[in-house]
Amino acid sequence: MQLILALDANALSSPIPMSLWGLKDLLTLMLSFNSFNGSLPLQVGQMVALTQLNLSGNHFFGNIPSTLGQVKDLSTLSLWNNRFQGAIPESLGKLKGLEMLDLSSNNLSGNIPKSLEELESSVYFNVSFNPLEGEIPSGGRFIYFTAGSFTSNKALCRPPRLQVNPYSSDSHHHSRTTKSILLRFVLPPVAYVVLMVAFILLLIYQRRQRIIPNGGALPLANQRRISYLELMGVSGLFIKEHFRMDKVFGLNFFCHISYALQIMQCNSYLAEYGLDGVVSTKIDVYSFGIMLMETFTRRKPTDDLFDGGISFTSWVEASLPWFNDEHRG
């Protein structure tokens, strides 16, 4: 029966209880991505059965206990992104079965111990983003490690094949804080703003759909525009052959603008066509005729002249006695 304690990615804080380090039969201890703090006691060396220890992404500080070298079966030791300081213990070189050692993003100083060349099973090794200095070991598994394992340190001396960037306190700080800033402060507001904008645009779209039903208006690109010259050319068509007067229905007319229109009969007022709620081409023709009469007479149906019971069309009829006599004849 394997004993595993996994409490990763919770909001746990405070130092680790001392009683935890006395669990001698525990095989796996996973406490990463919490807010644990304090230092690791020497009693961690009592967990002799431990094979995996992951304390990454916490706030542990102080020195890495040298007693970790007593945990002979340890295959994974991950302490990255904490606040450990001081030197890397020489005793870690005794962990012959250690396959993964991650000490990156801490405040470790001094040299990389030569004893770590004895890590015969090591596959992953990372001490980047620390103020380490001195010569990088060149024996053992170190011949297989790449520059990424040592980048952003203070003053490491390395073989030519390892292009290690010098240590930068700014990049060190950036590495440790960027992830938490993005997850806690940047992504939630951005996601909220995007959702709100999408919701508002959807409301505007639905509101416009209700105000202007589909097919209620022709696209502007499909409507024929009439130029000023065409409109002025229409005036030549309003001669006696194109007019007739009717006492019942008023003025009737037809005109041609590039193509023939039907001869439409219009009542004296637009309201008479709109009383029953029916819209037809007659309304458009009548409106165009009123517009032409307003243009040529410089009068409007709403002028004070027509308050005495005289309609706009009757006034036009009276202004054309020659046309009226011909109509009666």
C-alpha cells in the first residue's frame, strides 16, 4: 500500500506542521502551488521512504536542509519558485536515484557543488534564475544538460557550448511574479470586459432587428439616385400636353426620368391615401408631384396662404387659367 499526500493548488498557508516530517512511511508529498511559508527543518531527512517531494510555488525560505541527502530513494525533488537561499547542499550528490532536481527561481548563491556529478540517474536538472557563480561542473550527467538549465545566473563560468545569459534581478523577479499577476489580476478583468462588450453588441443587434424588420427597406446600393440635372430636366415635360385638370381628383400628371412611369391618379392630400393604412406607388408619385410644385411655385402646403380653405392644388389650378380654360373646353 502506497502512502501519498497530495495537496497541490490550494489556498493553504502557514508553516508545515512538524508532525508531518515524522511520517516515515510516506512515499509521495505534493504541496506545490500553495502559500506555505517558513523553513524546512532538518527532520525532513527522517522521511526515509520518500520518493517524490514537490514544494514548488510556495514561500519557503532559509537554507535547503542538508539532511535531504539521507532520503536515499528520492527520485524527484522540486523546490522551484520559492525563496530558498544559501548554498546548494553537497549532500544532494548522494541521491544516486535522483532523476529530477529543480532548484530554479530561488535566491541560491555560491557554486554548483561538484558532488552533483555523481547523480547518475539525473534526467532533468535546473538551477536557472539564481545568483549562482563559479564554474559549472563538466562531468557526469552535466555533459547532457543544456543552457536552459543554467540561464539567468550571476556569474557562472561555462563551457563554450553553453550560452548562459548573465543573472538579472529584473528577469528573476519577472519570472516569479508574471504568472501570478496574469492569473489573478489581468485575465479576469479582460475576460469580463470581453463578455460585457459581446453582450452589449448582442443587445444592440436584437434591438435594431426589432426596429427595422428584415426586408423593410431596400439596401441603399440598390436604389437609383436622381441627379439635380435630371430633376431640372423634368420641368420641360410639364407642358399643356402633359396636364389635365379634374375637379374631383385635382391635378394629374406623368413624367419620364430615364424610363416610363405609369400615369398615376392622385388625390389632393397624401393623408387620403394613408387613412386605410395601405401604402402604394400612388403615394410616391403624389409626393414627387408636390415636391415639383413646391420647387416651381416656391410655396409649401403649410404656408399661411392656404389657411383660408384654399388647397395647394386648387391654388396651382387658379394660377394656370390657360390650362383651366382648355380643360373646360
